[in-house]
Amino acid sequence: MSFRFQVVKKSLLVVVSLFVISSVVFGAVSRPSALFNGVGDFKTSGKIDEIVKASLLKKDISPANLCSDEVFFRRLHLDVIGTLPLEEEVRRFLVNPRRNKRATHINMLLKRPEFADYWSLKWCDLLRVKSEFPINLWPNAVQAYHRWIHDSLSKNMPYDQFARELLTTSGSNFRYPQVNFYRAIQGQKPSTIAGAVALNFMGVRFDKWPESKRKGMEAFFSRVGFKGTAEWKEEIVYLDPSAVGSLKGVFPDGTKVTIKPGQDPRVVFADWLIDGDNDWFARNAANRVWSWLFGTGIIDPADDMEGPGKAVHPRLLSYLEKEFVKSDYDLKHIFRLILNSSVYQQSSVLRTKHRDGEKMFACYPVRQLDAEVLVDAICQITGTKESYSSLIPEPFTFIPADNRSIELADGSITSPLLEMFGRPSRDSGYESERSNKTTEKQRLYFLNSSQIQTKIERSWKLKALMKRRVNKKKKGSIGAVDAIYLNVLSRYPTKAERTAVAEYIKTPGIGSYRGAQDLVWALINSKEFLYRH
């Protein structure tokens, strides 16, 4: 028997085993359990809930039930820090009797280091943080830029200051990381720069504006200069000193302004942009945060707010915008408002047949995990590492195998698994660059991947779990099956699932260890694992 035939035969046996245990385990429950249907009626606990519920009732739409603690805990970890909760974290939360435990845990996660790790990833997608073509920031500039973004989020820098520094800083792209905002734009023409500013900070498509409106905004970026230095791949972004005359610009709201000699037009624009009376800035940021937490914006797409899609809840967007300004542009304040709302804590199971139910947030929208989150989750469950690669033969491109995917600074450094699951290329800054759509290639990969098979078979973590047995004398001790469910799905198995697994393990030729391996593989092939819900 050739080696190739042995591998193919083994793969086929694995697939058969997966189908067998999947049908046994997931066929054990014939209808959605209470775990997903929710645990109680929707409760109005704040302004967000009042606004959304009133809007839903006008259309005779019933909001979903509140989700269970198990669902909430997993959802919150994935949405806020891009990381699966650990087994012991799940167990502690589920036995916590305090009524305010959800709010307490929200506050705790917002302070975790992984919050800055995960949201740096999101901002780096928008700000095009990438070494090579077509962005060409180069690795050392990427590291400096990513570190500045990460530190800003870690310190909870006010968002108006964050935007202002990106728009107005001058200097070396190695020594003043903020100037890489201009370096990461595909082109140095005023029109190209203005388009990137409008997209990132106003959530609008500049190319859809009439020419006169575009020209008025381009003026604010007509004196941005770029020059190289003796240091390899360093570039200076500066205000052109040769332009000494006054300059006329027109803000996007139609207000005309004359910029005096010596004034930096970028500063004049930034002052207008971050003013509390300017609807574009705070409105766009609030809508983006909502979009990131729900997978779709109150206006969608979140970076085309002047497009045909209107706000599904106009009063909600207005409320979040005003709260953002009132909080002095505190992004975490908006996170807290949304995460503590019953709208966010709804079950993913609709209670209405109305076609606009999900669109109007009458449930939590189900969607596939981000590529980076998925890769990290598999590595966390199996106790293994991911290999990253880059075609760039320069410093800072070597990434240790224990580096988490959500921590990757450079869009040029990747892995086949990240690419397969829709990691964005970071070429344009559009939200649509990231794809969370399920493909046949992805499903076949999870069913029959030698990489996944190796991760499971060589998992030290799974071997350690298999050594655990229920100790009747030790309160709270759990066995291997419960531990596997807690690690993979962040919940205990149901009685039917536990019984089904026990029966499967008794199958001739299976046994405890093989059965545990098949169980892990079956669970990570389930929609419950692959999706936010």
C-alpha cells in the first residue's frame, strides 16, 4: 500500500467518523434547545432598548428573548476581545449568582489587554497597515504605526484626539507613526487623500460627490508634501513651506473658509471635523462600533452612510452620536452602552416572521467568526501554534509561532488558513474587504484537513483533558467530555449530548481517546463553534 493511499484511506475514515459522531451528538436534540431560544423576555433596561423596542412594535415585530448566560459569555468574549473564554472562566461565570455579573464582566473585558489587541486589528484593517504592495509602508513603519494604534486603544485615547493626530502630524514615518496615515494611502494627490479621510472619518464615498464638493475638500490637503531621506525607506510627511498665499476651502457641509498664510489647512479641516456640532464624525464612529458588534450597521454599509441604505433606527443613531460627543469621544462608553443593552443580549433566534426582523435587530445576527479569531480559537483549544509567512525579506517580518493572529501588525504577513477564511487584504480601507461568508472550500477543509487532524492528534491539551475523571469527593470536579464542551463551545453538554457521546465511545474500535478526538473534530465542525450566535 503506497503512502499516498494510506493517507487517503485515513482521511476517509476520519470523515466517516465525523459524520457518525456528528449525527449521534447533534441528532440527539431534535429541535433548538432553550440554550439558543433564550431564557426570558426582552427587558427594557436603557435608552437603546426603549428606542429599538418602540420601533419594532410599530411594525408588529417582537424582539427575541434574552440569551442564556452560556451564549452571552461566549458572544461577549468573541465580540470584545476576539478570544474564546477559558474553561475555568466559563465555570466561574455560570455559578456566579450576582444579578449584575454581566455588566461586571463587560467592564472587566474592556480593561483586558486583548481588547487593544483585537481592536487594533480592526483599525489596522481600516487604516491599511501593510508593508508591501500596493501600500508599501515597509515593515519598520508598520511596527511603529501598529504600536501607536495599539497604545492609543490601550490608553483609551479620546477618538477626536486619535483622528486629529492622524490628520495633522508631520515628520518621519519611522519616528512619528501617525504620519503613516498619509503614507498608507494609494496615491499622494489631494483628491486621493481627501477620499481616504472621508471614508475613514466620515463614513462616506468621496467619489460619489459632485466635482465642486470634492474640489472644496481637496483644498485642505493640497499642501501635504512627501520627501525621502538618507535612511532606507524613510519618508517625511510635511506641510509644503513654498505655498505662502492664502487658500480657499469648502467644508463638506458647504461652509466656505479662507486659510491664512502660515496656517496648516489640515488643522483647519480637523478642527471642523471633530467639532461636536458636526454630524459626520461622531455619527460615523458610533455606527461603526455598532456594525462591528452586530455585523451590520444601523446604516449599512458602515462606510457608505450617504448611500441608498437609510438608518433602520434613526433615533438610535442620533442617541449614540450625542452620547459619544457628551462622553468626550470615549469609545469604551459606546461599547458599554451597547453591550449592556438587551438589544445586544438577545437570543439569535427570531420570534417574528417579519422579513425585516433581523435587519431591525430583533435578534442577535448570526455570522461566521473572523479569520484571525477562528485560527486563534483552534490553536487555543488544541494547545498548538500557527505558522505565518511573508514574502518580504526584511527585518520585522519573522513572526514567532506562538504569536496570536489577532496580534499580527502587518497585513502582508499571513497564513493559508487566514486567507481561506476571508482575512482582508488592507488595500482600500473598505469594510467589504473582509469576507465572513462560508464557502465550500472552508467546509471541506474542516472536514478533511490533515492540518486540523494533526493539531487534534498531537494536542497535549486534549491528552491532559482525557486524564481527568470526575472525583465525587471533590465538589465541582468535571470529566473529559464536559471539559471538551467547555473548551470548544463554552458550555456544558446537554444530558442528551453526554449520553450520545458515551454511547459513541462504546462503539467497537473507538474507545475513550479516539472518541475524544472525534468529538473535538465534530464540535469544531459545528455551526455553534464556527459562528457568533
